[in-house]
Amino acid sequence: MGPLMTESTAPVVERFQDKCRYEIRSGEELAGFTAYRDHDGQRIFYHTEIDDTYTGQGLASRLVQQALTDTRESGKRIVPVCPYVAKFLRRHVEFDENVDPVTADVRRWLNCALHDRAGN
Ligand SMILES: CC(C)(COP(=O)(O)OP(=O)(O)OC[C@H]1O[C@@H](n2cnc3c(N)ncnc32)[C@H](O)[C@@H]1OP(=O)(O)O)[C@@H](O)C(=O)NCCC(=O)NCCS
């Protein structure tokens, strides 16, 4: 028998409504997040970040895949302001029907929403 395999735990994605973001954890450790604001039936994704220690392992892809699936299941439209989410969507046409374009109105609303909220 070879050495015991170390138990590998798949990274877990969870939505935190109060923080308006989905987080991905590797074991106990927070590895990254994708942040959004909800407005008018749309979920506007504006920033995705994976901690340096965890980049290049497909975690952003896993995180965004699950966040977009959850958004679609909740009946909301996806708006990809975040360049990483936009890039992801170009390679995942299965979400096309659920995506709205990033308009000037969306950008204006988002800027106000982000600046109005203390702590952002
Ligand atoms: C961008 C970022 C989230 C990627 O995380 P990651 O877990 O390493 O990503 P994955 O391993 O799932 O995917 C890597 C892909 O991300 C792409 N990527 C890296 N930086 C990117 C950026 N700024 N915008 C869009 N795509 C980016 C890579 O080109 C690679 O694409 P490929 O699969 O076609 O080669 C991470 O590097 C990060 O937090 N960067 C700093 C913050 C940032 O620039 N966020 C994106 C704009 S909101």
C-alpha cells in the first residue's frame, strides 16, 4: 500500500447576502470573492479577486461559474461589469440568454450605489 492520500477538499462557494458577494474557501481559508449589487432584476458583478496565494488554480473560474448559476436560478439577469466575469461569459455561451449588456445607465447606477455605501 502506498502512503495515505491527503484528504482533498474541493473549494466551496457561498453567497453572503449582507456583503453582496460570493466567497470561495479552500478549507477554512477565504481564497477570494466576486462582488455584486442587485438592481431592478439585475445582478451587477463589478469585481472579482482571488488572493495571490491561490491564483492560477482555476478558483476564479469555479467561483464565477457557481455565482452565475445561482444568479440564473434566482431568475436575475447577469450584468458583467467585472472584466473577469465578462471574459468568463465569452467562453460560456450557455449563459447568453441570462446576460444583459453593461450600459451607461448601469455604470451610473453602480457608481452611485458603491459610493453611497459607507465602508466601500
Ligand atoms: C483575475 C483573477 C480573479 C483570476 O483568478 P484565478 O483564480 O487565477 O483565475 P483562474 O485560474 O480561474 O483563471 C485564470 C484566467 O484569468 C484570466 N485573467 C487574469 N487576470 C485577468 C483580468 N484582470 N481580467 C480578466 N481576466 C483575467 C487569465 O488570463 C486566465 O485566463 P485563461 O484561463 O484564458 O488563461 C485574479 O488574478 C485576481 O484577483 N487578480 C487581481 C484583481 C483583478 O484584476 N480582478 C479582475 C478584474 S475585476
